[in-house]
Amino acid sequence: MSSNTSKQSRYGNLPLSFAKPLECPWTGIFLLTSPPFNKGSAFTKEERKEFGLHGLLPPNVQSLEEQVERAYDQYSSRQDALAKNTFMTSMKEQNEVLYYKLINDHLKEMFSIIYTPTEGDAIQNFSRLFRKPEGCFLNILDQDQVYDNLAQFGKPEDIDYIVVTDGEEILGIGDQGVGGILISVAKSVITTLCAGVYPSRTLAVVLDCGTDNEELLKDELYLGLRQPRVRGNKYDKFVDTFVQSARKLYPRAYIHFEDFGLPNARRLLDLYRPHMACFNDDVQGTGCVTLAGVMAGLEVSKVKMTDMRMVIFGSGTAGTGIADQVRDAIAAESEKSKEDAAKQIWCVDKPGLLMKSQGDRLTHAQIDYARDDKDWENISHDDLLSVVKQVKPHILIGTSTKPKAFTEEIIKEMAKHVDRPIIFPLSNPTRLHEADPKDINEWTKGKALIATGSPFPPVEYDGKKYEIAECNNSTCFPGLALGTILSRSRLLSDKMLVAAVKALAAMSPALKDPDKGLLPDVVDVREISVKIAKAVIKQALEEGLATEEGIPKNDDLDEWVREQMWEPRYRPLKRVTK
């Protein structure tokens, strides 16, 4: 991780400059119980005197590195993943810098603990595990209090990034009601960890609309509204009340919609995108990182974007989001309309291939990909194998959450017709993957270019090792957020998304060695985020969407971005009156 203080920065006077001392209004016990300011045993002798800490800490002064060593030993002693997740939550509630530094130093090991799949277990146990409440809890029965509830988190300039969920479709485990607050918290953490968005300037929100999860409704200890989900006009009014309140209270904030249900995710994104800078990770984030992997795969297999054929198995929020990003990229790379570009994509769901005759059974997001029935007369299209036989795709994407759906017969059928089949079983968690990369590699005799939704070890065939790329949204959405925040862009445009995708695809290790992963490793995510943020900022400037003044347009942009990224490092404290 780079240091912002290694040399005097030309941008040290920026409001978000990390090189500045941290202004602290707290002393004594109040300072030790404030996670953004607390250094614990790392407070210097001078700070202990200045801030009234004598007698409140053991006398030995430790470095951050020594604290990390102690904390890692304690973390390692926890018996299972959920216990480790609970320990990390406790750490975050005590010392913010130490929490992020510990993860940063053990990123590969801890990522699955603080995020999927373990965070999914924590969400399912939300009402059973005691923890300090974090974020903003809004419920649909108190719509008149939404503005006042949100107003408690700062002044208009204090919040840059808001993650909001209604908890209906969490991490492949479905409706978790009020427990969804933890996915908003986790996404905020990842954006700080991966892109240096200030943790104190993020806000996690849950919109509690009830739940259709019968287990939660019957659970007397459930902490949310024990009633069926409210839908229709009352739901839409609730969401809009939140959005308008957030925009009025925090006009510079970028809003990230997370894990909304299939009927609402795309619809709400389409409603608000033309009017403000917002993003849905399930619709756009999955699509962006998958498209980056597809672009790299097509480059390796020497197939043009305008010539490729893609089948997507699982046409929910993630599947149609991927289809949208690929369609838009095809249109951008050619003179094709979006309608014509969509003809290169075949979407398959539970009833089989999406067809126009399915009418009202198609979701808003699926309509663009429904095929004309006359084109499939007397041709079987009720299952994935039949579609693969007919389409002969270059690319097969899985977002179905149907384990082992990519059978040996399907994969071998695909490999008959293309030299380097590009196969992405993306469903999470691992137990829901459409196929194991090891099997795909063997069935295609090492020819497949594979990316997955969770980390997998390298695979071998005929004595040769192949790396498996992870389509991890965390390599994309944090950099997008950073670029949008720093530029203060009025909108997040299609071209800004494409700029992010191209920046990510350009870092593919497979471009230098086809046996390497199609996407860069998450351990390099800070550098990835810098490059994505720069690409997003440049595009926002080009489109006239950036409202921040003084953005450098030359090589200085790199330094300008890095100067405003938060780091897990103790800063000198400057005492101020509250």
C-alpha cells in the first residue's frame, strides 16, 4: 500500500487529503470508545498526555504492526468462520484503523470472512448474535420519520457514499429482512478497503419493508418488522422518500443500491439513474466485472465482440445485468443498435429460452432478450443443452444458483464448436456453482477459459496448470465509487461504466499469458481501483458530468486520486473543540 506522506504532496490542501492531521474532538474515555480515533496501545506518550489518557491504558506503547500481530493471533484462535466474522465485527467497533490494517495484511485469507460466504451466515444469524447496531434502520411503518432518521448522520458535506438495501435478495440466500443491514455494512467496508473511500463518510442503510421469509416471521427473536413484505405504491413511496431525503440531506453522496429483489432492482435503477449518481451492484457491478473477463477471454481466443455468441443461464437480476453490459459494449464497438446487439445474447431461465410469447411472465429486464417464437418453431428450447446445441455459443455464463447445471454433456457440446470456450459459472456461494472448474477443464481438455464467482485454486490438465479467475465485483465497484465521488459526477453514465470495464480488462494477466487468470487478483485491488477511478473521472470530464473543480487533466491525476484515498494508518491527532 502506498503512503501519501512519502513526499510533500501538491494536493495536500484538498478537503479529503489524507496527509493532514486528523482533527479530534474527544479526550479520555470518549476517545478510547470512538473507533475512527482510537489507537489503543499505539497512542504515543505525547498523545496520552494531550488527550488525557494516562491511567486508561497500559504503559507500553506499541506500533500498529505489533497490534496487528496480536490481533491476528486472536483471530486465528477462533474456531470457525462465523466466530472469526464476529471477532472482526468486534474489532471494527473498537479500532477502525487496526480493523482495516488487519484485513489488508491478510486480504486473501480474510476476504471470505468479512464478505461472502461468511457474511451471509452472519446475516442469517443477525437476530441471534449480539452486536452494536451499525447504520440506519428505516421502516415502512414510519415513513414520516425517514428524513429525521437520516439527518442524524452528519452535515450535507459529511457523507460521500450511501449503500442501501431492502434485504429481499441477499447473497443467494434470499429474503433476510432487517438483517440485510449487514450487506450494506459489508459493501461499505469493501469500498473503503479496496478503494480508500473514507469509512467515516459512508452510510449503511436498510429499508425494512417486512419479510416473506417464513422462518423469520415465526421467529420471536427476529428484530425486524414481523409482517409480510409491503409492495406496490406504498413500497415505491417508501423508497422514494428515502431517495429524496438522502439527496436533500447529503447532496454530494453517491447511492449504491444492493440486493433488492428481482421485481425492483432493475426498475428502481432505471427510475433514478437519469437524475442522480447511483449504481446497483447486482445489475451493473456483476455485469461490468463479467464483461471485463469476457473482453479478456475474447482477446485470448481471437474472437471479435461483434461476432461472439453468448448464452446466459439464469435470467434474474445478475444475468440480465450481464446481458445489458455486454449488449451495450457490442453496440459501442460497432454500428449496431442495442436491439441488434441483443440478438447475440440468448437468455435461458427456468422455463427455458426466454420467448416473446411468455408475455407478462417476463420481467422488465428480460423483455429485451426474449426471442421471436417463429425463429424457434419446431426447435427444442426448453432446456440449456438444447439451446447450446442450436446456438453454438462462444461464451456460457451461469447465474442460476442451480448446482452442477453445466453438465459434462453441455460443456462437451459447446467445446465441439469453438476453439476456446469461455465458461463462467458465477453463482454464489460455492455450493451453488453451475460446475467445478476442475471438471470444466478436464471436459474441454484444457481449452476452456474459466472464471468463477468465488475463489478456486488453479487446475491442471495433462501436466499443465491453469489459473482460475474470480469474477469478484470488488475489483470493480469500489473504483467506480471512488471515481464518481472524487469527480462529484452528476450521473454515472453508460460510458463511465464502459471506461471502468476497459480499465479492468486491460489489467488481465491472461493478455500476457493465456494460462493466467482472465481478471486481476483481488490482492491488487487498491491499484486496480486507482486505474478504474482515473478512467471514470476522465470520462466524467469528457461528458461534462464532473462538478468538482480543479481536477487535473494530465499525469497529475494519479497523484490527485491517491492523495484523497483513506489508508489504514494512524495519523497524528489534532485536538479541536467540538
